[in-house]
Amino acid sequence: MKQLIVLLLSVACLTTGCTDKDDDVNEVNIRIKNVSNLTFNEVQVGDAEEPHMNISPDDFSEYIIYETAYRYAYIQIQSGAETYTLQPIDFVGETELPIGFYTYELNITGEGDIELNFVID
């Protein structure tokens, strides 16, 4: 009897504890990773209503849901009194990202340019 209870508890723990963040996702979710030495006070990605806020060096923002997104985007970073902008020319040949979780790793070069590395989470 004792073994049956242990077995049932083990099965219950395994079935409820094995969920992945991708299991219930219905949208494109993007977060920012700051790979620069600067603190990002605000990061605007595309025309999203909500910016990513207060991202310290080597830290991540929370995920934000996007209706449509691509492997790259218009990005504006506010860091202190400085503003940095990445302005894509067009999205010709690009396909929209499928539902899932993604990270834009952002760096500011010594020349003040934004480098974007796209990561599938």
C-alpha cells in the first residue's frame, strides 16, 4: 500500500511538473538582452505600445507580446541622455516570426551603432 501511494504521488508530480513555457503560447513573445556595458532605460521595438524598461548590462527584460515581428526591427534605445537607433530599410524577403519566444540581444558599439543578434528561445 505504501508503495502504491509513493507511485501515485510520483506520477502526479511528473505529470503536473513537466510543463514548458511553450505549451500555452499563442503569440510572438520578444524580450531584450542587454549585452552592452550601458544600462538601457527604455527600448522601443517597432511600433509596440509598450517599451522594454530598465535593462541592466547582461540582464533580460520581460517578454512582451507582438502582433507581428521579424528577425530584426526598428529599435530605439534610451540610455541616460543618449538615444541610439537601428532603422531597417525594409523587410523585403523576410517572413513573420511564428508563434514562440525570442530574444533580441542588443549591444551598442563604440561608434554608437546598435548591434542586434536574434535568438530563438
